[in-house]
Amino acid sequence: MEVPRRPRSRPRPLVYFSFRSPYSWLAHHDLTRHHPEAARAVQWRPFWEPDEESEHALAQTGGRFIYTPMSREKHLYILGDIRRLANRRGMKVSWPGDRDAWWEPSHLAYLVAEAEGRGPEFIERVYRARWQEGLDISDRRTVGKLAADVGVSAAAERATDDPDLRRRGVGALSDMDHDDVFGVPFFVNGRQKFWGLDRLADFLATLDTGDSPDPTTASVADPPDPAPLPASRSSDHGHAGGCG
């Protein structure tokens, strides 16, 4: 007698996000506001530029982080592009003033929030803090306050000092390397991969959530340009809808 086989479960679709990236912020906004079923169906995975400790630990596992320097000219383009895209969504950008960014505090704290069942709330709060309130999320005390705002424990503030969270962070960086993620937002569904805010509709079309693509098209008058940001390390290789 032939025993019926159980169908293989399909891997959960992935969204790689970064608190550093304004395009990732806008993708999160569009997913959670216009496609809530899809936002709940996917697995949110953090993406960040590792500090020296994390990068060394990643190299010890045989992994790597892909990055290239971002030019001042590209920064200027992104400032104007994000301003337009945010205005189109009825949002005002408050440009963050962090000059010596350190991404471990916020992204390792996300791992705490995720483990405590508050991942979505933490992502929303940190994005709002960075891109609409101009707060410095490289400051661990700031991250601790944001975590407390959404019911996450004080372990979030101490995340960079926790060896176990550091190891889990290296695991997250290894996932990025395994999935060949080179910028954000980055969407994965099975073998299909999509990079950039302007590929969100294509990603949604591969999902079976009942949501349908609903791109925002309303235009709003542009305000004056903000001050340029300094050149920085970036994983971006040149794409209007995505960056590192």
C-alpha cells in the first residue's frame, strides 16, 4: 500500500529590513498600512552593517558582509528621492543627525523584541523614532526607551553586552550572507528574490495572502532640500528603490 506523502511546507516569505535605510522604512510603511495580511505572513529579518566585533565573528564562521562606500552625490540623490516618496505618502521626514552610527544597538534589540513577541511593534517604533522624530538609535539608552514604549524588556538596552545576543546577531548576519542579500529592502519568496521599494508589488504578487498591490501615486509639493548627510559605508550598489 502506498503511503500518502505529506506535502512539503513552503518556506515562509522573508523581508530583510534595516533601520538605517529610508527605503526600507517606506517599504515597511507600505506593507503594514496597505498590505497588513502580507506584513503578518512574512518573516522580518534584520539587516545591518556590522561593527568590528560582529564582522570578525562573522568572518570566523566563513561568512562575509558585502558593502561599498556611498558617494556624497548618491547621498544627495537619496535625500531628494526619499523626500518625494515620503511626501507622496503624506509623511514628513525628520532627518536623523547621527554622525557615528552604530547599528548593533537597534538591530540586536530587535532580536530581543522578536523573542518577546513584540517584533512588529518594535520595528514600527524604531522607524518612527529615526525617520520621523530624528532620534539617534545608535544610543543604547534611546533604544532602551523605545523598547520600553512597546513593552519590550530592559534586555533590549543591554543587547550589545549580551554574548548570547551577539552570537544570535552573527547568525542573522550569516542568514543575510546565505540569502545573498546586498541591500534593503530585500524580499525573498522561495527562489524568487526582489530588491528595492519599487519591487514590492512584484513580491506581493507572489504571495497568497489576499492582498493586492496598491502603490501610492498621489503627489505632494516638495519642501526644501534637507542638509546633506556625510558619506558612509553602505551595502548599496546603485538602485533608486533600495539601499543598505
